[in-house]
Amino acid sequence: MARVIVGGSHGRADQEVFLIHKKLLLMKSSYFETRNSADQSVDQFILDHEISIPAFGLFAKWVYRDTVDVIEVPKESKGDYSLERYFDLYFAAGKLCKDSILQDMLMDRIRDFYRSTSTVPCLSDVKRWYLRAAVKSPLRRLFAESVAWAINRNRVDAMDYKFAIDAAGAFSMDLIILFQSTAGSYIENPLTKPNCEFHWHKQGRNCCESIA
């Protein structure tokens, strides 16, 4: 078994240890495979800044089950349910895995959440995650297209996103390009598009409409 210690930037009190079968961990993660290749006798890995504990919990489940849990919103959440661990793992997966399978699964789950709750990315998520995403990444495109669609259909007020637009020039440019491409008329709801359109398709991997 491999011991993966997550957290601990503020001391042992905020650490959590995950026990994962080492052979399976190395098979599913190029990151751990590379670290192990330097010293195959090592059975302990420390991730202090790379990923949060809740996000690594999702990763550990994926290692064993090849799937990501559906995002179920607690009834008592009152619309303020956080997708933080899903976004956090989305970015960490780019480092942990050599292909995009896990990122694509997470994208499917995030899009399913917005569909089931009839919502779009909130201001706090746009502010926190948009600029972390690579240029032309599926996540940036999802955020921009969702907000542009909601503004176009009067689902949200553009002023609600003014801070994010002012703070992130790339976000405002993406919105402008979307509005110009449609002459300000109809913007398609990105949640009605096939899941495949928001997958990375890294390394020439064939992609079906949904891999969940």
C-alpha cells in the first residue's frame, strides 16, 4: 500500500493520510509513476500544496472506481452549494494524470450540476477559477458561453459580473467575441451541446459524447 499525505501546510492538524494500492495508483497517475521511478522503494508521497483534501478524496475514489460521483446538492444548501473540490481536482488532474480522462469526467459532472440546478457559473467561481484555466481550455469556454447565454436570455444582469469582467480582461474579451459572433442575437445554451465539445481530446484520444 502507498501512503499519500495530503495537506499539512499549516502543520499536522490539517493533514490527512490516504492508503491506496500502490500498483493501482501508479497505473492511474503519471505523476506518482514519475515520482516512484526515481526510487521504487518509496511507499509514501506528500502532497502539501498541490491539491485539497476533499479533492484528493474524489481522486482516490476515481482511482478505484473509474468514475466521479454525481454532484448531489443537499436540500439544506439553499442554492449555495460549492463546487470547489470538483474545480480543484479538475486543475490538479492536469498534473496527476497524463491524459484528460479524469478532467473530462469532471467536466461532465460540472455541466450536469448546472443543468440539474438550472444555474450558470456564479460570480465567485468565475473570479476564482477562470484565470487559472488555460487559454482556450474547455473550462474557460464553459464559463464564458454560460454567462454570455444567461445575459443574452436575461437570466442574469451583466452588472452582476462587472467585477469579474473588469478584473479579468480575458473574460470580458471572450464575452465580446461571443456577442460579436452572433451579432447580439441568439447565443446557444452550452449545456445543450454534447459533452464531447467540452472535453480536452488530448493525445488524439477518441472521445464519445459522454464518458461518465
